Amino acid sequence: MRAVRGWYRYYSFVDERRAQVEQRRFSLDELKTFNGQDGRPIYIAYNGRVFDVSASKMWRGGLHMKRHAAGQDLSSEIKDAPHGDDVLERYPQVGVLDVAGRGEEPAASAGVPAWLEGFLARHPFFLRHPHPMTVHFPIALLVFAPVFAALYLVTGVAGFEITAFNCLGAGLLFCLVVIPTGLFTWWVYYQARPMRPVTVKIVLSLVLVADVAAAFLWRALDPQVARHAAGLGALYFVLVFLALPLVLVVAWFGATLTFPLRREKSVRASSAEPEA
């Protein structure tokens, strides 16, 4: 009987808590105050439900992935996210979003034409996927081009040098796809505002394309240039090997936009400091 009473009290508490949650209604203006600033809780809304994500390390400071701010209705953003909405079930629901308080539909993002905003809303694939889907190809190809070139210099096997040349050509081709899609993503998500990682990526990407194009065209027009590691052949291989640090730095700064590890570490360090 004691166990039965215990379970009864537990479910009574759950039902009471659920009723409290359903009774708490947030307007959009009220939701905006729970933005994680100045020690306030971090709330977000999804499909009419309001969640407290203060315990998530991905929402430290009220900003998720340097892109999504707390205190907002993120229904459309979460639908387009790489993760499912099931992640929200890990966090407590603290209320519901007042439908009457939602007001008018949000306007198009700054600088994005209304027709494009509507197209992206109907076809979210073109908003999120083209750049992430293609960016890995030039990274891999332009990493392996210097690797195969080095293997050729060490072993003298011509097949390695031919493979390096093919990697250069394919990497250059994918760069011509990845750079425009990256600029498009920057424009839509960040309104093309100045950002250090993006500035570094743009400058080094242009240098990378110039370097790879020079090496590829040189080798295509004069196949014998790669047969010797001295003289002009040495300069050719310098161009090939230069692609490696360039593509790695570009990839690193791109990763910091998606996975802001540096920011999380600084937050952890500050939260670990003892109180005065």
C-alpha cells in the first residue's frame, strides 16, 4: 500500500505540474525577456510550446551556434536544423506560446528579397544543404593532391603524380561550386555582415583558387614540368604543397562558424572561476 500511495503522489505531482505548464502562456514580447542575458533564463518556443534550455551548453549566453538567439519562436529554424525536434524533449516545458501574441508573420531577413524568402521557406534544402553538402569535396581533394605529389617525389611512381594532378583539377572544379554557395549562406544567415572567420575564408579561398588554378593549368599545358623536382619543377610542387595549409585554414575557420568551440571553452572557464 505504501508503494501505491507513493506512485499516486508522484502522478498527482506530474499532473499538477502539467496543468501549471499549460496555464502559463507567453506572449512574444514576454518571451523576448527570457534571452539568457544578465542571468535570465533561456527560453525558446517551438510549435507553440515554450522550453527552458538554460541547462544546455549549446545555449550558453542565450545564443546557439552564433546564429539563433533565445527568447524567440524558432519553429521554422528548428524544422530546418540538422537535428530533430526530439532534442527539445530533454528540457522542461515551461509554458505555451500565446497564439494571439504572435502577431504578424515575421518579415523577410534583412537584405533578402521577399520572393527568395518565400522560395527558401518552401524549399529549405536550398537554404541549408548546398554548401555543407559540397564543401567536403574540395577539402579532401586538395588535401590529397599534396599527399600524392609527395608520394611521387619519394617513390618516383608516375601514377601518384597523375593522381595529384587529377585531384587538383577536381578540387578546383568543386571550389567554383563551394565558394558561391558559401557566399549565399553568409548573405542569407548573417546578412553579409563583416565577420572575421568569413573574411579570412574569402581572402584565403581566393588565394587557394589562384594557387590551384596556376598549378593545374601549368601541369596541363606542360606535363613535363612535374617530371623533375628541380628548377621550374620545384616551383610547380611548391604551388601544389601550398594548397594544403591554405585549404586547412579555410576549413578551420568554416568549422568555427558551425562549432564555436572557442566560445564554449571561454564560457566554461569563466563559469569555473570561484566567486569572490
